[in-house]
Amino acid sequence: MPKCPYCKQVVTLDKTHKEHADVSMPDGVEREVSGLIKKEIMYSCPHCDSILGFGFFFGGLLTHRP
């Protein structure tokens, strides 16, 4: 399992265990998406709120992706 490089706790890209009511599953990385045509994503740790990385893709009106 991947670990946050700052707090060393286990994280995953899946949904959080709060949404599944399963405490054995690790917390999911929080995603913040912004932009209309070029979608920019910021990934942060759910435990310590440290920024883990950035990403982008073209979406919205251009590709009909949310």
C-alpha cells in the first residue's frame, strides 16, 4: 500500500472508508478539481493535508468529460 511521505500513514486512490463504513480500508487521497477546459487536479493526504501532487487533463466542453 502507498504511504504519505510526510505522515507515513497508508493512503489509496479509492474512496474513503467513511463512504463504505469499512474501517479496515485506508483513507482515500482527497482530490480538488478546477477549470472548464483544462482540468487541474490537486491530490492531498487525508490525514495530514499535505499536498501529494498535481495533475491535469483536457475535459469539459472539449471532450465532454466532467
